Amino acid sequence: MKSPQFASILLAAAVAFVPVGAQTPSATEVHEHLRRAAEYLRARDANSASRELKAVLALDPKNSEAYANLGVIAFFSRDYSQAAQYLHKALEIDPSLTKAEALLGICERRLGHPSAQALLEKSFPRLKDKSLQVQAGLELANLYYQQGSLDRAASTMHALVDLDPDNIEILYMAQRAYSDLADDTLNKLVVLAPGSARVQQVIAERLVNAGDLKRATEHYRKALEIDPRLPGVRLELAQAILEAQPSDTATQSEAEKELEAAVKADGDSAAIECVLARLALDRSDVDGAYTHYKQAFALDQGSSEAQLGLGHVLETMGKAEEALKYLRMAVQSEPLNDEAHYRLAMVCRKLQLKEEADKEARLFREVKQTRERVAGLYFEMNKKPPGAEESIPDAEP
């Protein structure tokens, strides 16, 4: 047996032994068999380990560790029925074996037994072994998903994303659960309030994601006709207007009016100030852009858009030292923002920080290539990738 997971889910690779001098002859034999079994398990020699563990049970029929490890061996041989029998025995003797409980839950689920859910729900949050916790969590989430309990599936996936954020299987299952939960929630919203302003806003947001900005603005306006005080919609409308025709003077004025209305309706925010700053830059009003980005940063110091905007404007104003501070913040806040790496590389070159400039230039190229690949995948899905409206410099820093 060569499974890479085998050694990581051992239940008794190290057994707490009493000193040999204090053992009976039978206990000494048990000790020796367990020691050899542990060595075979570490070497992934399942057959030899099984022989040693069965020898332990011949001497000590209530040895929970031996039953548990025999259960592990059977589990990785995909003999879930045999594994479940061994694991049941281990838990009857020692109910505190959390790993055995989790593995038994996985076995029971694969055997189609209803007891699987309770076992997985009990063991999943208590596991310390990361690989087994991931496996148990995925089994539990899939169980919820098949039952149609999308909220419970999404909650479990949220915990797994926190546990292992770069795991491909977790990310796949998470997006599936979140997407279905979002669709389910949308269906309820449409059924309960088909003529509501929020439904119009959702339609507009979907159209923005599909790149149909003209129709999106129409639905945003319908939402405001239904409820002129609807929170958040004026900012989204302004962004959609600008994205449709960013260089048109009349469009800019229209968007600015919506932003002013958004401030009156919802209060100021970093997001609103950043859009006002971009409008100022489009008009070559660098001082105005600086004022708005500075206000955005004051409202939310964690805003990567405010950090990047301040760095860009300060660089334009010839204040490279000040720009450096904000651009370093921006790449830390948003490591996959190629423009942030590009601008930081340029400022570092101006300040003769060669090592950092070279590093940021390399990251700019790598991130830009990654974004282009992602854009291609989103195109195949007929969706707009996140941040697609952002300008990406073509020149080498």
C-alpha cells in the first residue's frame, strides 16, 4: 500500500508504553508487536502491519489501537465494510478516538448508512490532523449538498476554505455550494418579491457580469424608480455608466450626479471616493484625484484601490518617497493586482531600489500572464473576470 495519505492518518504510530521492566510477559509481547506494527505502518507495509496488529489482538482482545489501525489499513484498501467493523470495535473500547470516529463516519457514508452524518458532525470540528479533517469535512459537505441543505454545505465549506485555502478540491466544492446557495436565495427573492427594486438590482448586477452595461443601467434605473432610497444602487449605477463610456464627458457628468446622490442617500464611502478620484484623473485634475483618494484612505485604510490610487497620484506629483509607502501597502493588500506591482516597480526604479524593482517587475509579468489566462477561462464561461475593467499597463516597468 503506497497511498501518500496513509502515514498521515495513522491512529497509533506512536503508542504510549509503560517501561519494559514493569510489564508482564504478555504485555511485553504486545509492546513488541505494536512497535513492529508502527514501523511497518511508517514504511507503508500494510500486510506486515496487519499481521502484527492481529497478533496484538490475540494477546489483548481489547486493544483499541490495534483495532483502529486495522481499520485504517482496511480503509485505504477501500474495504469500507471491514474498516467499519474494526473502527466500531475500537470505539466501543475507547470512545475518545476522534480519528477513528471520523474514519468510521467516512466509511458509513460510502456504505450508505444514515449514521454517517452524526459521526462526521461530531468528529469534524474536533480533529487535529489536517488531512483527515479536510477529508471528513468534504464528506460532510457532500452529504449536506446531496440532502439539499445548501446553507449547511456552504458553512462547512467556509470552514474548510479557512483550513486549507489553496486546496483545489475544497475551492471547487466551495464555489459549487456558494453558487447554488446564491441561486437558491435568488429564486426565493424572485418568488417572494418579483416586482421589487432588489430584483431589478440583481438583474442589473447579472448583466454587468455578462458585459451588457447598457441593459444593466436600464435595470438599475428601474430599481430606483421603484425605490429611490435603495441602498448601494446609485454607486453601482455610476460604475456601470462609467464603464460603458469612460471617456465621454456627458457620461462622466451623469455618473458624478449619481455619486453625489449616493453620498446623500447612503453616506460617503471609500468606494465612492475612489470613483470620484478616477473621474478627476480622467479630467487631468491630479489635485482633485489626490483629495478624493486621500479621503477614501481615511475612510478605509485597508482599501487596496485607495492605496494604489494614492501611490499613483503621488508618483504623478513627483513624490516618489510618499508613493512608495502606499504602493507597498497595495501589493500587500492585493498580491494579484498587476498594476500595483507595475507602479511599485516604476517607483522603486526612480528611487534606485534595484532589487525590489526587479522583484516587482518579475511579479508584474507573472501576475499579468495569470490574469490573461484567467480572462481566457472566464471568456469560455461567458463571464467577465473580476477586475476586468481595470487598466493593465502594457509597457515593461
